[in-house]
Amino acid sequence: MNLRKNILQLGALLLAASLAGACAQKKVATDNPSDSTVTGDEVLGSSDTGQAMDLRTVHFAYNSVALSDETKAGLSHNAKILAARPSLGIQIEGHCDHVGGLQYNLALGERRAQSAKSYLETLGIEGDRMTIISYGKEHMIDPGETEEAAAKNRRANFVIVSK
């Protein structure tokens, strides 16, 4: 009787796992995880890889969404590129370092992406050209646990999704 109950429980778990997998969002497969997108659009370049029409990745301080002068300069640079190409659509990806829990970092990454988007809007870039997504600490550039590695990972990456 116990064996039958265990088999039924295992079957229910397998069914739940397969349903969860079927409901997962499709990502575009690429060699670089930061080039992945969930919008369904073709990825045409990423600022993390330097292949996004000179759009720059911007960085944030630890546990912060505040825009430093350096971050604002990078966003201003990106705004000039976007203004010169009004049909260009981008996805802004928020990223975090290794510190903190999964849910916390997903929320922080989303706030970082939103902060970058909001600033671009103040510079005249239309909000409907930009989508945001958070990867939290899922796609780190540098897997190390030093402050230098963490600083590289606290960022907003820009991905071109339409021309």
C-alpha cells in the first residue's frame, strides 16, 4: 500500500513539473545568457557584449537603484543613440550581484531596469519603445564574490529587440 501511495505521489509531482515547464516563457537561445529575451522578438544585440549599436551598460551601487553621475552619463549617451533611431526597440535588463536572496534580487533588478527606463523617458525617449525585465542574480558577468566582481554585476543591460 505504501509503495502504491509513493508511486502516485511521484506521478503527481512529475505531472506538475511537466505542466510548469510547458507554461514557462520561451527565451531566445543564444551563446550569451544576457542576450536572451522573453519578448518573442529577435535579439539584435546586447550592450553587455558590445554589439548593441554602442548602447552602454550602466552600473549601480550596492543595494541601490539611484542613478550616479556616471550612470546618468551612460543613459544620456544611450538616449542620443535611441533618439537618432526612433524605430529602435530595446529591452532593459536589471541585474544584481551575488548578495541577497532570489526574490529580493529579482525585485531589485526590476527597480534598476525601471529606474533606467524612467530616466530615458525624462530625456525624451518614448516608454513604449522600451520593455524591462529582471534577471536578479541569474546572469552574472563575473561569478566571483569579490567587490570588484559584484560591482560588474550590479547593472542594467540594453538589448536591441527591433530596428
